[in-house]
Amino acid sequence: MKTTGNTILITGGSAGIGLEMARQFTKLGNKVIITGRDKERLHKAAAELGNVTAIPFDVSNSEDVKSLVSRITTEFPDLNILVNNAGRAIIHNLSAANGAYEKAEDEMLTNYLSVIRLTEKLLPLLQHQKESAVINVSSVVAFVPTQHLPTYGASKAALHSYTKSLRLALKDTSVKVFELMPPLVNTELSAEIGGENGIAPSVLVDDLIDAFKTDRLEIRTGDTDIIYNLNNEDPEKALLIMNGLA
């Protein structure tokens, strides 16, 4: 997959991992479109980055999706990379009666169902290009869950399964399907779970760009690769380590 000369749509591109993707892809000579729900933060990111297009957008809102797809098709018919990065993570304990269903519903819609909807609507455009890609951002907890983010982990596990199926479905098309599986990353989103101990977003995006060059479709960065391999060898030990019990 080429790393320059692409037209890239990044959902959740106003902060954290998405913002770092936009920064690095722009520097490489790509045309980048970023979206986000928080208009103020989105426009601040666009001002910082300079040469990007910022579109206010809520991936979980069906009318927003229709509007975005229409605009992308009209203004960016050369779109060839979709990055499904927007995410929702809620810390809660399943042992307490604190609205687990509502939290799971929110996370599943944002992290999983909305990815399916947006991807399906943009696939005709992506398949029209000579070389294209979908990048789904999942998580280390797609493999080994943590009790602090139980329904977030379930949504990312669902996304992981969907991504593998999508890759098989598109194997004879121009669309490559990548899955970026971050470990703990130092972002605003992860602050409540000790994100300051995580890797810098730049490390993760460096790995993504390196994976592009060799078509490494499953990108397990840093501790994700360690946990993934340990889970294959000793699932119980991997579960204990992920939850700070070993």
C-alpha cells in the first residue's frame, strides 16, 4: 500500500490517535479529511495541522452519515482510504447496577455498528479506486478483556471479528483491510486508566505507516503483540496480567 498521494478520511481525527494519524499522513503528502463530534476541538486540530479538511460529524448519527457520504462522494471522489478510528470507552464495573446495558449500547453503536454502516456506504467509492484500504482501529482488549472496560472490550472484539470477515469478503477487490490494535496509548481518552504509562500516539502511527509499506494487515503494536502471543499460549495468564492480577 502506498504511503503518499492518498485521499484519507479519518473519523475521530481531532484528538489522540486520529490526530497523530492526520499529522503524519499530511506530512507524507496525502490529502486528509478529519471528522469529530466536538466542533471546537475539530477546528482547533485543523488549525494546528494546516492542510486538512475538517468536517463536523457524529459517526453514530444516521443523518450525519448520509451527509458525510454525500459530501465525500461529491468533493473527494478520489477517496481511497477510510480510517474507522472514532471510539467510545466507558469505565464501569459489571458487579454494580450502574447501567451496563446503556453503556454497552453506546459503545457498540460507536465502536462497532457505526463502523459497519459507514464502511458499507463508502465501499463502492473505495472499490472504484486502483488501490484502496479500510483501517479499523480495534484494541488489545479485543483479544484479552479487562474488567475496567468490559463492554468496550466486547465492542472491540466484535470489530475484530467483523474486520477479519470483511478482509475475506474483499480479498479479490482493490480494497485492503487493515486492523490497527493499539496497546495502552497516552491520549486524553485513556487518561482515566493510566494512559500516561502508555506509548506515545506517534509510536503507534509509525508502526501503521511501516505496515502499509509491506501490507502487514494485522498491526499489533508493542504490548498488544506480547499479550496476543501470551493469550495463544496461556489464556488464563494473559487474562490475569491484563487485569493486574499477576
